[in-house]
Amino acid sequence: MAKSKDKRRKVRRDKETARQTSELISAVARLVRAVGVLADALGRWFN
């Protein structure tokens, strides 16, 4: 019985890690897009 509980706990921890990783990747993607938009706007401004 103890083995199955440990296995379930590990799966739950893995799901949490996957969710955090997904959130981090999404945040980085948003940041990259924002920097791209800013660079584009500045480029147009100076031309």
C-alpha cells in the first residue's frame, strides 16, 4: 500500500513541475514578444 501512495505523490509532484515549467515558458514567450514589439516600435520611430 505504501508503494502506491509514494507513486501517486511522485506523479502529483511531476504534474506540478510540468505546470510550473509550462508557466515559465509562457512567461518567457510573452517577454520575447513584448521586446520584439518594443524594438519594432523604436525602429519605426527612428526611421
